[in-house]
Amino acid sequence: MARPSSAPEAGTTTRGAGRRRSGEPGLHPVTGAPAIRSTPVRHPWRAVAGVVIILAIVLFVIDAGRREAYDWAAFAQYLFDPRIVQAAGVTLLLTVLSMAIAVLLGVLLAVMRQSPNPILRWASGVFIWIFRGTPVYVQLVFWGLLSTIYKTIEIGIPFQQPWLVFESIDLFDVFWIAVFGLALNEAAYMAEIVRAGLLSVDQGQKEASTALGLTRSQMMRKIVLPQAMRVIIPPTGNEVISMLKTTSLVTAVPFSLDLYTRSRDISAETLNPIPLLLVASVWYLAFTSLMMIGQHFLERRFARGFDQRGGGHVPEPMPETVAISAAETPSSTPTEGADR
């Protein structure tokens, strides 16, 4: 009688009528099949395009170094001028405060937009409609004229003698007008970004939270918002960078201590605007680069468990493990007789 064939040994695979060891050269380390030798396709025009781009950059740099209009001596003189450094700090402070207020207000507006209460949904929708539908420069001009519209601020019972009266010109500081003007505009965009993040969370997560007895606020704080951050972080990073550049519009308030306005004032004194524009651009690029690095690490932090490319490389299974598994289950590696 013919004896049944035994299971293949660990480290070997059967293919056809014979055995091949996975360690032999020219064979796949797992399946034992002949390895495919592929020749990469050549792309000569890519190399040509790269050389052309590099030459264009080099020629531009050489030409810019010889242009008298750039006035690199004045650029070096004003790059770390105390007025410029102070203005750069004010610009960064404007960005941080405005975005902090905008994020908090945007989360509140997004939650209101998802609320079952129709009044809250209506109020949130009207706010977003107004501040997204009008230019930020127009809004800043309006906030700058607030002391003209409301000359005094009165506190008391309506139609009665007020208890306290404040002069609005003394109450409203231009710095905080600029901060809140930027924040209110940005909050409308942040509300839509947060709402998109909330909608990205699976409905089953919310149903499970309700089944566990969590309140709506607990569900938002502990379940929904942490998962929505994966979607919220990338566009929020873009909004922070955009806010940094939008601070150049606070001259409409008018607020004149930001980076762009200070560099413009200095250029008006020296009658040499181009070096000061380059100085402001370098400071903006420095801040933007730092923000992009921070955004990259935040995206990796909140992408863990969702995108393996963001969380690191996942190693492939070892060949020995696959071979042993095949040996333990003979039916998964059929022989030639079994195929017949």
C-alpha cells in the first residue's frame, strides 16, 4: 500500500513534483517560487528637468546677489533690529491669542451646530454665515470703528438711569480689538473644521457611549473629540499659518506694532522698502517653518492607530514563521498528487 505523504519540513515548500528550499539563491524566501528580476524603467527627462530647475535656482540666486535694489547691506542691518524683533514677537503673540480664542469658540460653535436644540443650531449657523461671508479686512475696520459707534458703555436696567458709564475709547484697547477681530473671523472657519471632524467619527462610537451611560458632554470630551482630532489637526495647522499672515491686516484696526506695519514704517523713513520687505518675509518664513514642524509631529501623534504610515513601519512576517505555519497545516500546501 502507498503510504500518505508526510507534511513538508519547516523551511521548505512543495511546488509541482519536487521540493525546493527557500534558502536557495534565486528563489523567494517564503514561497520558494523563482524570484523575479525586474529592471527599473529609465526616466532621462526627469534628470534633465532636475538639472534645469537647479540651474534656474542658481542663476536666480547669483542674479539677486548682484542686484543693487535688494540692498543686502540694509537687509543685514535691519534683520535683527530691535524694532523688528519686537514687532515679530507681537505678531507671534497676536497669532497665538487669536487662534486660542478661535479654537475654543470654534469647538463651541461646532457642538452647537450638532445640537438637537434648533435655537442653538440657528445661532451657530448665523454666526458662521456672517463671519465667513464678509472679508476679514472689512471686519477689522468695523471693530476699529467700534468706539465711534458706541461712544459710551452703560451698565444698568434698560430705560433707567445707568449704574456705570464707561468711555469706550478708554475701554477698548487696539491690541485686544485686533485679537478678538481676528479670532471671531477665524472661529467661523474653525467651527466648520471641527464639525467635519465630529462627522468623521463613526456613529457606533456615539451609540456605544450612550449605552455606557455617558452624558452628551462626557461623550464629546472623552470619546468623540479625541477621535476627531485626527481629522481636525491638519486643516487647523493650515489655519494657524494663515492666521500668522493675516496679522498683517491689523493695520485696519488701526494697530501698528505688528511685523509688517513696523517694517513698512521703517521703510518709509529710509525710503528703501525692498530690504525691509525681505526682512519681514524672512521672519514670516521662520515662524511658518516652526509651525509646520509642530504640525507634522501633532499629525503623527493623533494618527496612531489609524494610519500606519504615520505611526511607523510595520515589519513583515519572518520567512521561518510562514514556513512553520505551512508545515503545521499540510492541507494549505497541496502536493501534486492532491491536485489530481
